[in-house]
Amino acid sequence: MKKNILVGIAGLVASTSALAHPGHGLASGFAAGFLHPLIGWDHLLVMLSLGVWAARRPKGQGWQLPVMFVVAMAVAAFTAMTWLSASMAEVLVAASVLLMGGLLLADVAISRGIQLAGVAVIAAAHGYLHGIELGSHWVALAGMLLATALLHALGWWLGRQPQSWARSASRLLGGLMLVFGASLLWV
């Protein structure tokens, strides 16, 4: 078992960019920034699933997770937009798809601090890559942040639905994300 874990870690460290986050033909302007999270599968899936997962946290605890995501993403994007250096963010974005898919399926109890820290890391990876892609298009970043918050809200709404179809849809989303995330890391 330990050998398999070490081989997996070695493969992750030695792998090249997962290309989990292509530019999606991003132009400039608010509308381009707003559309970017809606047409990038990695972003769309993680934003929706984070909203669903946050909605399932105990009353009064989940709302901080999407807020933390948007703030951390904005800070990381700002950092990338001003310094434009390379990072391991591609692998983190692909891993975030896997992680959020697993969280939707697992229904495990995780401490509040770990939830917030994990969301901050995932958001920073997404934000950093967006910042590199956007260059100095600040208005596009504003559109992207708004679309991200709206996707979280949609996921929150879905996560709060008491009907059985919502739970089944969430599990299907989690399974699809595991397959998609694995395929991004496999490339």
C-alpha cells in the first residue's frame, strides 16, 4: 500500500502540465471574463460542486466556503496578473476536480479549518491560472469573479433541494468529476 502511494506521488511530481485549464480563447472585457467560468469544464464543475457541498454543511457554516473561494481566487489572480510567474497550479486545478467529485460522493465529516484551507488552496490554483491568462484585463477578472459567485449560488441552491433527484444528481456530478479529473491528470 505504501509503495503504491509513493509511486502515485512520484508520478504526480514528475508529470508535466495537466492542461486542465486551457485558455478557452479568452479575449478581454467583462463579458469574456464572465463567460470563461461557464465554458471551462474544470471551472464550471468545481464551482457548482463547491456550492452543492457548501450547502450540505451544517446550518450557518457552509456560506463561508464560496466566499473564501472567490476571495482567494481574486487574491491569487491579482498576484499572477502583477508578477506573471509559472507554478504547479495546472496540477492543482485538475486535482481540485477530483477532490470536489470525491467530496460529493463521500459525504465525510471534515473539520472547519481544513474545509476553509482546502477551499483556499483550490481557489488560489484557479485564480492564479486565470490571472496568468488574463494578463492585465481587470474588467475580465471582475466578470469572472461574478460568474464564479453565481455558479456557487446555483450549486448552493441545488445542494439545498430536499428531493431525491437532487441527491442523485449530486452523486452523478461527483462521479463524472472523478472521471473528468482523472482524465485531466492522466494526460
